[in-house]
Amino acid sequence: MDVQTIQLDGVEMYTRTYGDPSRRPVLCLHSLFLNGAMFHDWAQYVSHELFVVAPDLRGQGRSPDTENKAMLDMDLYAQDIDNFLSVLSEQYGITSVGILAQSMGGDVGLRVAYNSPDKVNSIALLGSSACNEPADQLENFQEWVRGVEEFGFRGKSLDYTLEVMLGETCRSDSQRQHVVDDMRSQLRELDKDLLPAMRGVVERESILEKLPAISIPALIFSGQEDWVRPPAWSRLMSDLLPKARLVELDNVGHSPILETPTRVYSQLEKFFLTTR
């Protein structure tokens, strides 16, 4: 793994790269609450065949938002990634990438694919959707944001966030206790600097109407225990994307690549190696 910081307007984007830049490139866009390191194991798994780029998004991980915005919305993130891809083009001669996106990363990745179709050749989505939050869930999530604003990621806010990120089966499986412990440890390290990104995700707008225009191959993984981005949302997304394939995973929650890597790693590898 190599590391560099890429300077964009408003953000110094901390970026990990894996493999040979001459190979087929995949850009990884992480979930809220995590950072590009969530793809580390998968990137190492495929680095002999793919060139993997995993940045920390603005205001998350090691990429500070130097503009100190009160809310970081999905359109701003999409513009950041569009600019980021221009830098990759300058540095490595990369003209088009595959995108691997988890949760919030999917909100961003779909916007990039719609806005800049020449820069994205395929997209794999895990625990993602194109919907906005329905009124009842929006109210619950706004209360969650207020709790984090007041108390940070402690107590009930920490427990709730853990339930968001990992399915019940994973959380109760003694063989995967290390996954739960690692997630809890990462969440405990978060601070209120994450609030602008959290607000942007919770209050995101729907882009369902844009999906029929995104004609690249799409692979969608949907965990059947994912109550945050429920399976019905993935089915709708699959129906609207012209070249989508949906994989539904039983006993899996919001983070398939962390909860059940053996069920997704090879499928992701094959998808990015064979789609054009």
C-alpha cells in the first residue's frame, strides 16, 4: 500500500493506493463513520490484478474539510470525486474507473456516474440506495444526529450506530466478535467533526429519477438484515438501473464487505475484471 495526500478545493484528500497503476483501476468510496481503510483487506486481495484507490472523503478519516461547512451534501462530495478523478488522470493517465461503494459512498458514486459518464465504466454498490429518507426514518435519524451533537459517539449513540453498521447475525456471532469489536473501536474514535457529513447523508435528496440514464454495468449487494437501506430499496434501484444485477444476502446487514467477505470478495473481483 502507498499513501499520498491529494489537494483539492476545500479538502486535502488522504489516499491509499494498491497495486500497479497500469492495471484496471477501481475507486473505493467508503461508508459514513468509516474511511478508505475499510477496503484494505479487499484491496490487498485483488492488488495483483487491479489498481485500487481508496481515499478518505472530505471531513472524514484523515481528510479534513478545510472550509468547515455546517453540512456536507452528496452533490459536494460528487464534485470532490469528479475533481479527484481529474487528478488521477493527470498522475496515472487514468481516463475511466470502476467504482466500489459502500452506503454513503453509493450516494456519491451514483451521482458521479450520472454527472460524468465518461469517467466511470462500472459500479458495485453495497448497502447503498438512491432514495432519500422517508419521513419517519428521517425524524429518527435527525434525533440520532442531535444525540451525537450533544454527547458524541458514546452510550446510546454508539450502540445505535453499531446497530446501523452491522446486522444482528454478525453482532451475535462469536466467530465474528473481532468484526464487532473493530467497528465499535472505530466508532468510539469519532468526534463531532463528522456531524457535517452525517447531516448530509441523513438529509440527502433522492436521485431515483436519474438512474435510468446510468447505463454502465452495476452490481448491487443487499443485506436482508439491512434496515437502514432496506432490500426493497435495492430492488427498486436494480429495476431502474439499465444494466444492474442484484445479489441478496441473507443474514447480512448494512456492511456486506465487512460482515461476509467470503461471499462478496470474489464476485467483486470478477465484476471489475470482466466488465467494460
